[in-house]
Amino acid sequence: MALIVQKYGGTSVGNPERITAVAEKVAKFREDGHDVVVVVSAMSGETNRLTGLAQQINERPEARELDVLLSTGEQVTIALLSMAMHRLGLDAKSYTGGQVRILTDSVHCKARIVSIADQKIRDDLKAGRVVVVAGFQGVDENGSITTLGRGGSDTTAVALAAALKADECQIYTDVDGVYTTDPRVVSDARKIDVITYEEMLEMASLGAKVLQIRSVEFASKYNVPLRVLSSFEDGEGTLITSEEECMEQALISGIAFNRDEAKLTVAGVPDQPGVAHRILGPVSKANIEVDMIIQNVGDDNATDFTFTVHRNDYNIAKDILENVAKELGAKEVTGDVKIVKLSLVGVGMRSHAGIASKMFETLAQEGINIRMISTSEIKVSVVIDEKYLELGVRSLHTAFNLEQKGTP
């Protein structure tokens, strides 16, 4: 008998018929003798609806109260799914994040899980129950409701799987696995059977929307086998596991891209120690994540400092930089929101030279100018103009033979 944690996303529980289908799927696992813990998201579109309601009341709602509101979406789903299971004769019990006692820090809307009190769940499983837990939420040490950010239900599921030492964590969604790139951009993108935590972590952080990055971090840290599956069709999906267990290591596993990028430049900054901190410190204090960074030193002992942020943070970051520029005596602050990040990912890069060169050559042949470059041991990322995104993805997918099975 295996202990399986299953997570169902918003489209998987988007209406009563789909909720009933999830209950039937869980029932089959129980019939096979498995213990099952189910984590669910809010019904498709519900979080957006609640956010819209909040903004009708207040354009900038207070974060604590926004968390109270948004957490109700998952509460609806756990109740409905438990009711559907009862109708099938299953003994099921639902819990909100606070009832389980998923303890988080106090950063509202972007909270991180600190610990999970798993005894209630273990007791229920021992009693033969299916446990249904609200994803995306928890409580801080003061008892305030917190949410984990978009995609946070994935993190809830993996964290529960780690705490319970589950045999597998299954993420059910509207796609049947992880692909070499977005099939909506490249029609012959190939489903990947097995991928390493490290590769998936890079792909998630670089824009692949299949899994939230923190869920992959949890899985990697606690060595939780993670599988991405479709709610709507049968199949083996994609297994995410350790490099030692991933026998087939392709040179390039996939191409990730992120449309939500924005670039900011502080030009004419005095080239002196501490400048980078004086620029990025205030941005960090505003809880804005900085991604790629480039610093160019000119002949006049001045430097241009460029970095990227999420497009949603662009205006706030630019306002902060305007004040910083005045303090530093910088020349100007400029920005660009019409950029995207394009990345090649693969553990096979470790033992092969020339990947970056081939990438740059391929883009150059298509007349695509590279604005920024970032590399690591298993990835190469470039920033390009937004209008060239699909052309860039398709040309690289072809150049590295990703539509074919096996190593190019």
C-alpha cells in the first residue's frame, strides 16, 4: 500500500462535474489499496473573481485582508470534493490550511511554509479516510490567514508529501506532462518522460508554468518523487526525480520562456564600491525580486547598471530607482517592458561545450538581437525583444532537435 498525495488544479475542479470526476479518480486509488491525501486549488477563475471584487472595493487592498478573502476559494473546493466523495461511499474529511496547521511566515500573499503539523492527517489516514486539504494557504504564528502566491497549491502538496513521507506526489493539471517547450508555441514539442529536479527547477524559475518553483525546491530538498499528470486523460505523465535516478540525460531537456519580464537601467552611476547595494537594496526592501543583472563600466569612471524584474513590479521599481538615481547623482533611469527571457535547460550541458555559441548563432541567423545574457552550469538565458519570442523558441527547438526522441 502506497501513500500518495494528489494535487488538483483549478481547471481540474472547475465545475461540479469535474469535481465528481476527481472524486471518482480518488476512489479508484482507494480501491487499489492506497492511502490518499488530496490537495486542491480554488475552482478555475475563482481567485481572479475574488481579486476583482477586492479591487472594486479598494484598488490596493490591504494584504492581510486580501489573504482572508482569497483563501475562501479553496475552502469551497475542499467542501464540495468531500461531499462528492461521501456520495461515492468514501469516508473523506476536509481541512483548511489553518485547521491542518500549515504554519507559514507572516509575508501576506507570498508566505513561505515553516512547518506542518501532520498528526491529524496521519490519524485520519489510519482510520481509513481520504484527507482533503486546501492548497495555497496556511496561518502564521499569530493565527492570521496567509496565502502562498500563485501556484501555491503545488507547494502545499509537495510540502505535505515531504512531511508525511509519501511515496509519490502527483500534480494533476490540464496538461499531460512537462514538454520540451510550450506546445502552443511549437506544435511538435515532445513530452518528457523523466526530468531531474535541477532541470525542472530551472525550467520553473525561467517561465515554464507547469509547476511553481517552490514546489520543485521542496521536492528536491526532501527527495519527494513528483509526477505531473493530466486530469482529463490517462497516461504516465512526467516523473521529476533525482539525477541519479534519471538514466536518460539529454543534452538539452527543454526551452523555457518568460513573457513577464521588464528591464531597468540606471545610467551614469559613479563607479565606486557599494553602488550595487545602494541600487538594489531599496528594491529588495520593497519585496521585488531581481533576476538578471549586468554592469557596464565606461571610460569616464561611470557605470550603467541594468537588471530585470517581473513586469508587475516594473512601475514600483522604477519609482524607487528615480529616487536612488538622485541620491547617487546618476544620469537617468530608463526601462523597457517589451522584452522576454528565453532559456535553454539541460544537465547534459555540464559535459558539452558550445551550447551557448550554437544558441547565439541560431538567434543571429533569424536576425534576433540579444539584449542580456546569463548562464549557469545547466542553463543559458537571453533577453530578447518580445516580438521575436515565438520565432526564437521555434528556431532553437529545431536547432537542438528537441522534437526528436533522444540526445541531439
